[in-house]
Amino acid sequence: MSKKQFTILNETTPYKGFFSLKKFELKHTLYQGGWSQPITRELFHRGNCVAVLLYDPKRDEVVLIEQFRMGAIQLSADQAWLIEIVAGAIEQGETAEDVAHRESLEEANCQIEKLIKINDFFTSPGGTSELLTLYCGKVDTSEVGGVHGLDHEDEDIAVSTMKFDDAYQLLLDGKILSAIPIIALQWLYINRSQLRHDWQQV
């Protein structure tokens, strides 16, 4: 392939609501040269999002949330409630850092003291345009817990704290099925010692 290129031949929006579904006809260059045949693809569009792993380095605890997720109803009834971390969509005029702070208050009633960026990544680029910015936020977990979320968004979010080792064991046991907390906890597993040092904790 001399140069990676694509050309959109046609674009429509079959559905537009809180989320949008776009339909594309396109072609792209091939590794062995030339162009592909025209192909049709649907793209789920919801805008870009932010997630933040809330971590107390003094207590070595993470904040986990649990809520009902429509995408998991293919599993047994109780498995439709997924263990996750705080997350939300970037709204007009907000930065990713703004969202991290806002969602931490809305979903977990947590005030972030320090915030570091972990990475940007596409959550499922085969079918959705969502680009997610992942952070780790320093918090005090001494009074964290309860049920939170916004009533007008129909949020019913159970918030709890857990020792990092226990949370990581949930991951190893296959109890965490959402990709974002898996990535976040694996990152913390790798960087935990350095992070606690940087945040002047032992």
C-alpha cells in the first residue's frame, strides 16, 4: 500500500435520536495496491466519552459502580447489572477533564483531588465512533458509598469502595465484563507503586 486513503461515496442517517445510526458506502485502498470494491457499513454514533478510575492511594481502594446495562441483557437477569467505573459523555463546551470531575460528583459523589490521563482509545471501532479518554483520579474514599446518579437521566447507580487487590481479583475471576474497568484496573496494577509514590503516599 503506497498511501492509506478512503473515499465516502454516500452517507445517510437512518436513525437520529439520543444516539445516531449512520450508513456509509465507501471504498479504501488495499495493502496489495488498488482500491476495494464499494462496501456498506453502519456506524453507531454517540459522541466521545470519558471514564475515570477513582483511587485512594492512602487506603489503596478503588471506587466501583454498578448499574443496569441494556447491552448485557443477553446474559442472565442479574448479570445485566455490570461492575464499572465512573464515565459519561462529553457535552458541548466541555473538556474531557470537565467531564471527569462532573461525572465523579454525579455518579459517585466524589471530589477529585488530582487527575492523570491514562490514554485515549476507541471502545469498539468496528461499529461505533466513540473515542474514550481514560483517567485515574485521586480521591478520599472514607465516606464513599450509597446510591447516586441523576433522576432526570434515570440513573440508579450503586457505589462502593474496594481494596485494589480485591477489585483485581474480581477481574481475574471474570466478574468484571465491561472493557473500560478492565483496562483501568490493569493499568493500575502496572502503575500502582509509582502512582502511590507520585501522590506522596505509602
